[in-house]
Amino acid sequence: MAKTWRLHIVLKFVLTYVFLVIIVTFVFAYTFYIRFSDHIFTEVRDEVSTSAKTIAGRVDFSGMETLKDPAQKNSEIYKRIFNDLNLIAESTPDLTYVYTVRPRADGTWEFVVDASQEEDTNGNGVIDPSEASAAIGETYDVSCCQELPKSVNGPTADKKITSDFWGSWISGYAPIYDEKGTVIGIVGVDFPASRFLLQNALLRDRLITSSVFTLLLSLLFGMIGVTIYSREARQIQEALEIRNEDLEREVRRRMEERKRFIAMMVHELRSPLTSLKYDIELLSGGRKSKQDKELLEMMAVSTERLVHMVSELLDLSLFTSDEFTIDKTPTDIKKLVSGVVKEFASEAAAKDLELKVKFITQLPKVNCDQQRMQEVVRNLISNAIKYTEKGKVDVSTDYNKEKKLVRIEVKDSGKGIAATDMKKLFQPFARFEVKGEVGTGLGLAIAKSIVEKHGGKLTVESKKGKGSAFRVELPIK
């Protein structure tokens, strides 16, 4: 049981530790990935917008506002701007496309100079529309370039990667000013997003690797910790078990010493008390004065109480001993109970109590120690009469065929027992004082021991002010 309990605790600790490590690692890795990815993208945006700003400042865009017809592709102004943009594009690493655009009066945008080189990339011998550079005045779709319209106020870059027919891009924009400082267009640059995506992928892979490593390392340390804890817990448990065994042996030894001491004292007291009892009886004979008779009667009563107390102490010591054995014989419970009830008829009548007996017709014999069982019934009836001022005491027997148990019940209409007293009812020396009645408080403890030695049970049901019902259950075998 102890090992199972320890295993359960260790397993629960390991599972909790693993769960916490996984959660913390995941949260840390995800947070770090998002923040560092945003940081990398911000740096790339800054580089892209700076490139657009540099081109807008270095290239001579004078006369660009005059380019309005596609036929002007062969003009000196167009060629100058086209060549300058191409030169810068070739000298700028990773810059794929550079172009200029401007807004129309209706809010749409159009190409002015597209510096893309026309190539027959598919090898069909013809420059297809997808391979041709944009013409002057060709519409530029800005729906995917949300930052472009804002660039009239200053350099900026898209906050998201843009994907189209030609690939995935990070685009930057910067305003083009004329000599008067008026914005005459926007220069746009497209950088491939592959560099950012590659850095992002590397970051993700490294985080996954480091997270797995951290998780494995944490698990390793956790298992080491659990192993150390388990070993120490096992050592402590073993030490406690040894200590408990020592304490149990010590308790048993002292209990046996106490029992032997009580038995010895009872034996030493019983003989002189019995002699004193007989001496008092002898002195009571003959003619005595009234005062002498009263003193002798008081001495006789006190001596009788002492003899009874010593006998009960001896019985308790005997019945609670592991060495105690009972002499079982087939017993007629009906006859046993009837005999005990007759002993208390006069005592019940003296208190004007109705003492009734009820038996079922068929009652099997019970294997029990007849003398000891008489003591049990005698004690229960005596208590019922003692604690009942008026009313009745009912004694009955019953048989449970399914459980093969014979039940003896003693029920009274007395004052009952408080709930707080029920817990200590069967403890030695437990007493509930009644005016004019004395006792040792050992009777129920002895009765319970006798019943349990027979493999039975002694139980009680009681409520303060509503009487009590004591039940003895005995197996028939």
C-alpha cells in the first residue's frame, strides 16, 4: 500500500512537471518567435524603404511629369530615367524590380517608368505580355500595396509580403520631388521575400531544436530529481516503518506489563477483600446495637463494591488479552436470556418498571461460551434498569437467516445517551452518572470484548431523552 501510494505521488509529480515544462517551453518559444520574426521583418522594411528613398534622391527625375504617352518610351527623358534606375538596380543586392508610379485624378495609379528588362524567359522567341515591361500610363493595381498611397508623405514599405505572378515580394516606396518640392510620383522597389522567409525558417528551426533540447534536458533533470526524491522518500519510509515497528513492540510490551500488573494487583486485592467480606458477615451475626448494624451494613456494601470492581478489573484484563480463549458449546439462547431476565424481575418491580421478553418461535442454537454470554446479557439488562426511571425494558431475540446471525436486543425507555457520549460509551471506565447508582464503567467494555471474541458485534442506538437499544449479534457457527 505504501509503495503504491509513493508510486502514485511520484507519477503525479512527473506528469505535472512534464506538463509545466511543455507549456512554459511552448509559450516561451512562440513568444520569442513572434517577437523576433517581427523584429527581422521591421529591419527588412527599414532596408527596403531606405533603398527607395536613396533611389528617389540619387536619380534625376526631371521631366518625368511630361511622360504621358506610351510612345514616349523612346524619348530621351524616359531613356535617361530608365537607364539610371537600371544602373542602381544592378548595383543594389537583391533588388529585383524598380519603377515609378503616380496617382491619377480619379484616385487610381499608373506606371510612368518601369525599369524591368524585357527578356524572353520562356524561350518562345517572342516577348509575351508577362515578359514585357509596363507601358507609360498602364494601370498599377495598388490593392495589395496598402502602404504605397501613404508614401506621398515619406518613405515607407509594405507591412505584409506581397505575392503575384512573378513571386513573393517586400516592396518599399519613396516620394519623388520636383525642383519646387512638389511630389510628382513615387519610386517603388521590390525585394524578394525569400531572404526574410529563409531567416524566418532558420529562426523557427533553431527554436524548435532549442525547445526540444530544453524539454529533454528538463525531463532529464526532472527524472534525476524524481530519482533522488524517490530514493530519499524510500529511505525515510523504511526508517519510519522500522520506527513504527519499534513503537508497536514497545506499546505491546507496555500493554502486557500493564495487564500483568493489573492482574497481579487484582489477585492480591481479591483474597483480603473476600476475607474481609466474610468477616463482616460473621460480625453481623448476633445481637448488635442499631449504630453497629448500620456501620456493618455500610462496610458490607462498600466491601461488595470493591469485590465487584476488582472482579471487573480482572475480567477486563483477561478479555483484552490475546491469550484469552472462550469455551464454546451449543447454547439455547432463549433459555439463556430467560434465565437472566428472571434474575432482574424483582429489581425491575422495585422501580415499578415493566420487564418484558419476546422470543421468536424458531431460534437455532448458538456456539458460545454460555457463562460469558450470560454476563453480557446481565450487564445490558442491569444498565437498562439502572438508567430507566419509569416505563419499561424490552428484551427480545431475532434470527437473520440470510446472514445466519442471532440477535439479542435490550431496549429501554430511559434518558438515552447524548451524541457526544456515544463515542466513549464502550471505553473502559466510561460512566454516565445516575443519582443513587454507582459503578466502575467497565461493564460495557467487558461485554463488547466478550461479544467480539465470539466473532459478533455489540452496537447501540440512542437519542437523548428517547431511550436506548443495545443489540448483540452472534454468528450461529
